[in-house]
Amino acid sequence: MINAVGNRMTREIARQSKLADALERTQIQISTGKRLQRMSDDPVAARRIATIGTTQASMTTWQANIKTAQAQVAQASGVLGSTSDLLARASELALSAANGTMNPADRATIAAELNAIADEIDGLAATRDSNGEPLFATGVARVVRFDSDVSFAPVQSAAAAFVIGGNALTTSLRDAATAVAASDATGIGAAMTGITAAVAHVADQNASLGLSAGRLERIGDGLSARGIEVADERKSIEDTDLETAIALLNAQDLTLGAAQAAFAKINRQTLFDLLN
């Protein structure tokens, strides 16, 4: 009989210990705002949270890539805009030099300005981005990942932007300068054709940057929308439902209190009370 009483007491103590542990877990869930404190609480949910966390980390990287690419595209567009302005000025100079009545001094001045414009455009082609890297890649255009299955080069290579027909854009300018200095009407005409083609080429390249900018904006908007959805899903799995948790805490507290009171009352009985 005494052994039976002892066993009942042991089982009751174990039950109350479990109730206390459950109460403590609920208190921690409320204080931290997190329903899962360890993977064993809900292995399936924990695995899903880990997967979502990996996705969120990737999305953060992709968003950073988009912001960097958008800055590079804007910078490249500005560079090509300046190049276009310089080519327009070169075209004006070559056209004015086509006038056969211009004196040698004026031709020398125009030739010098054409060469200066060519040097300036070469400098623009070598522009570096905020990271100190060539804005227009010297080799193949740099491809960047912006989503799990989306990768492309936001800014074209230097060869694509500043080379036409196998020749640098500035070749026509230097040819024009040489022809103007020599009063070579045929050479000036050929150079003007090359400059006109260069103007059109740069306009096309700048339009390509505009397409990249639009694409980056759409990808960024899509990632932002998905990021909200993923965060909401994680919140629904990971965060504590405070209303439910507080109700559970109150119930657990009442249950534990009642068990402790009953246990204390039973233990106040004498051995003869239990035997009878």
C-alpha cells in the first residue's frame, strides 16, 4: 500500500513537472514572440522556416544586385548621353570645315577640337563605376543574377558601346581632324559619314540601357512583392499567436495551480488516513 502511494506521488510530481515545463514554454513563446524555440517543437515547420530563410537571404542579394545595376545603368546612360553630345558637336565642326573658304588657322583650330573630343570620348569609354571597376567591361559584358532564373548584363561592354564596324567611335573624329587640317574635302565627307553612323550607334546603345532600366525595375517590383508574401508566410509559421498563447497560458496556470493545491492537500493527510 505504501509503495502504491509512493508511486502515485512520483507520477503526480512528474505530471506537474511536465505542466510546469509546458507553462514555461508558453511564457517564452509570448515573451520572445516566436512560437518555435527549437527544431523539435515542430520539425516540419522548422524545416520550412529554414527554407524560407535561405530564400530571403537570396532575395536580399538579388535586390542589392538590382540597386547596384540600376546605379550602373543610370551612370552608363549619362556617359552615353555625354558621348552623343560630343559627337553632335564633332558633326557640327566637320560640317563647318567642309566650307572650302576656311583659312588654315581656322582649320587647325577645328582639327584640334576634333582631336580633343576624340580624347574625351575615349576617357568616357574608360569610366569606372562606384566599385572602381570599368563601367563598360573591357571584355565580355558582365552578367549579373537578379533572380533564381534571371541573369543578364545590365550594361553593355565597351566594345559594344564604343566600337562600330570594328573601329572605335573616335576613329572617325581623328580621321576628320586629319582631313580638316589637310583641307581634304573627300576625307572630310567620309569622316562625316562615319560620325553620323556613330551618333546613331550611340543612340541605339543608350536605348538598350533604357530597356535594361525598365527590366530591372520590373524585376525589383516582383521581388518586393514576393518578399512580402514570403515574410508573411514565415510570420504565420514562426511567430506566436499572442491571443491563443495567452489563453493557453492562463489555462496551463490554472491546471498547474489546481494540481499543486490538490497535491498539497493530499500530502497533509496522515499515514493512517491513507491506509484507511
